[in-house]
Amino acid sequence: MALFSLLLVLALERMMTKTRLWRSETYLDAYFSLVSKPLKLEQASPQVLVYGVLIIPAALTFAAQTQIDNLFFQLALGSVILMIGTGCPNVRSSFKGYLQAANRGDMQACDLYAEQLNYRPETGRSFGQHIAWINYSHYMAVALWFVALGAAGVVLYITVRYVALRLSQINHPQAAGLASILHVLDWVPVRLTTLGYMLVGNFSEAFGVWFRSLIDLKMSAADMIAKTAKASELVEPDLHDCTEEPCTMLRLAKRNVMLMLVVVAILTLSGLLV
């Protein structure tokens, strides 16, 4: 069932342009607005209150997927929530604009589109590495949590990611705590994702980087994605062609998604995954 939902959603996500009803921020914005004012979430809220806000949507989804014993309902629930939680139309639009601007030699427009994609050169990561991170955050991490916990896993991950970003933007006292929770939620998925990078990329070059990252518990998910992706695809940023490196990293990420689908299919056929 997980395999069918993944195949369906990834195919539809490539074929259609999502309306607001199929975008996670539509529901997360509404949920955050609903709870933030009465609970004073944007002020110095107690830690337990903030964590409760994170858990409630996932808990309700988990109750629905476990208590309603109907295969069609569970399949529909999982597919719909995965469709909402996967991808980001604004990101795809900005990246497409970046490529079009680069092809016509408009470097100023490229910089503007890169800003829309929240690329920060001061992090030390290249734009291509940033694209690999975006793909992980909006595709691989969501898909892996779906495989692990179903629809509830997707809701948990995207809720924590959203609230962590919102509170970090206002320097909320609980922002650091939420960043730590997100680090924990990313710990296994990012290591599985970078393992895939090695298998579909340059294994001999990437293994050392991946292994060192594996035992470094404090390394951020973004840094691990950046370092392993760079080692898996030996391409350097080209001052004369600013599309080569990001497109190469994107192809690496797409091959990794295909590998993930193959692994899920094998686990499903062997009976180890429902």
C-alpha cells in the first residue's frame, strides 16, 4: 500500500500543478493561526505547550489510520496526505525561473531566484548542494517518514518543519528546541538518503565522507546532504555555466528517489512492508 501511494503521488506531482488545496502550507498556516493566538504561541510559550501543538495533528492522523479498519480509507488517507506533504510548487517555480534566467545570461535574476529558494552563500554550501537539500526536505524525508509511519509520519515531519521555521523567524525561545527535534527526526532519513547518493553516484569517493558523517552525531542534516552529494557527483560550480552543478545535483537526487522506490518495492514483495 505504501508503494502504491508513493508511485501515485510522485507521478501526479510531476504531471500536475498543485492548487492551494494540495499545498501543505495552506493547512499549516490555518492550523498555526488557529492555535497561535489563544495559546500565545509566538510569545514565550511553555515548552510543553509548543510540543503539544506539534503532536496533535499527527496524533489525530494516527488515530484515524489505525482505528478506521477500512483498506480503501487508509489508502486514500495516506495518498492524500502524502500528496499534500510532498513537494513545493513555489520551489519548483523559482528553480525553473532560475534556469531560464541562467540560459539567457541574466545573472541578477538568477540571484533573485536563488534568494527565493532561501539560498545563503554564507553557509559555505554551493547552490547545487542547496538544491539537493531542498529535494531531501520536500521529497525524500517526507517519503521515508511515510514508509515508516504512514500518513501520521508525514504530518509529524511537515508540522515540526513548519513550526520550527516559523518560530526561528521570530527568534522564539523554543526555536532552538524545535531545531533539535527536527535534527532528531532527520537523523535516520538523512543517513539513508546519503547512503543512496553513494549507491547511485561515486561510491568510492563518497564512502569516506558518508562514514565520517555517520559517526558525527552533531552534524546537521543540511551539511551531511551537501558533503555527501558533492562527493557522489564530482562536479564543481562553473562560473560560465551556473546551471551545470544544480542540474547535476538534481539528477543525483532524482536517481536516489528511484532507488528508494526500488527498495520499497522489494520490501513490499518480500512481505516486510505493507
